[in-house]
Amino acid sequence: MLTLANHTFPSRLLTGTGKFSNPSIMKNAVKAAQSSIVTLAMKRVASHSAQDETLSALKALGVTLLPNTSGAKNAKEAVFAAELAYEALGSPWVKLEIHPDQRYLLPDPIETLLAAEALVKKGFHVLPYCGADPVLCKRLEEVGCVAVMPLGAPIGSNQGLQTKPFLQIIVEQSSIPVIVDAGIGKPSEAMAAMEMGVDAVLVNTAIATAQNPVAMAEAFASAVVTGRKAFEAGLGATSDLAQASSPLTAFLEPTL
Amino acid sequence: MTQININVNNQPMSVISPISLSELIALKQLKDDGTAVAKNAAIISKNEWPTTYLSDNDTVDIFTLVAGG
């Protein structure tokens, strides 16, 4: 169970809805992922034909919708986007993301912290996408975010846990849930993150762009469950030298 | 009845006044659910749409939720 802002969610795999070839495949993939929380974006739309079917497909699944502030380039725009999402959905959940640079889509730490503080004061449940910076994650926790979402690698890059040593520090220090967002490209990487003790992972591109998104969603779902089970079981210690698994008796050696 | 010019999502549009935000949303055939509206950069709650009327040169931005990560 994942607990965020006193709400419990059965799944530790959050799914993004972007990049799927159509809403029907997206819906089936989210179902196969067994996700409890699913992300969406806000967009200007001028006609019925431009209004996509994502929202109605997700409402049918009964998942918690987590709108993001993608497109915002500073704190002011992100707060505006969050308020629009609140008006559209009537829900206080928001994935705060502010990435002014289009090439690497890396989150702006200063604007993110400013926006997080403002949104918490307005009563939002804020989940900020952020760099894997342990100090920033503590600051985001202090201003009242319900979780932190440090990146494993740039959005959509499928490069995996490039930030692993820093994620480990964040997990060690954080008193709020840690959700690895961005960069996870394979189920083994999601599992590795869960084994480290992160509370959840968010996966979008790796599922949406797989040859078979529904099967990939299933693979991620079982990887996350297995990784969490391993973490809870307590991993054995690592060692530079061999540690014998069998008794080192001398019975095979010739007698003198 | 007078014709007014408004700007909807950065596109000029001529409409017959009086027209409320609710009527504009209906004219655009948009669903209320999952839609948010700002008039002159201020967000207008759904319950205020029927009583919010548009004036000449007003700017309206209509947003909806779409697929995203």
C-alpha cells in the first residue's frame, strides 16, 4: 500500500498516459499495470474534435487522476496550470513539473520549490517532479509536499537509474514517499528502484512505446511488486570477498 | 443584439452579444467535465459560467485534460 496525504493506494506503479498510439491501448495498458494513480496533462483546446478521449477512458477505470503542470516555465505558470486542473477535475492532486528547457526537460529547482510552497498553501496535494538532489528533496518536504518525484534520467529517455547513488541518499533521508519519475526504461530498472526502498515509480514512455504496451505494463506491474517484496524482505549484505555458502570441511582432501 | 469580437485560445472569433461562458462552451461543443476556462487570464469556476458574460475584446482560454506523463 502506498500512502499519500492520508490516502492509501494499492499499487506502487503510477502510469503516465502520454505517447500511446490510441486511448483504447492506453486504457488497456493502465488496466494491465493495475495502477491506482494515473497522470494527465492540461492543454488549450478550442473544439470538440480536439478534445481527446483520454479523460473518459480513465474515468471508466476509476483511477485517481494526477494532472501535471507540464508546459509551465516558471512557478507562476505552474500555479495557474494547477488551478486550471483543479477547476477541470475538482481534485487537489497535482504533479508539479516545471521544465523550461526543451532539450533535456530538466526541472527548474528554484521555480519548483516556489510553486510547491504556494500550491501547498492553497491546499493542493503536491507531488513535485525534481532533480535527484537530496537537499532539494528535503526542502520540498519541508514546504509540505506529499511526496517527492526525483528523476532517474531525462524524461522519455529510457536510460534507467542514472542518478542511483543520489536516489539512495534521498530514500535514506526522506520522511515522505519517494517516487522515481522519469527515465525508467525497463522492468528491471523499476525493480531495482523498488529494491532500494523507493515507495513507488512512475512509468510512461517505457510502456507506451513498447511493441506491446499492454504486455509491458504487466511486466512492470510484476517487477514493482517483486522489487517491493525484496525490499521488505531485507536484502542480504554485500561483501568484497567471498562468503562461503557451504561448510568448508576438509573431507575431500587426501589424508596425510 | 450586437456582434462582438473576442479572442478564444489565440484565435479571433465573432459572436452575438449577450453570450455567457456556458453558451460559448456549448457553441464550441465542449464537455463541461474536464474543462477549465480563464477569462482575461482569470480562472472562472464552472458555477460562474452561466452568469459570466463576454464583452468586446475579451480573451478566453479554454483548457482540457489530455494524455500526458
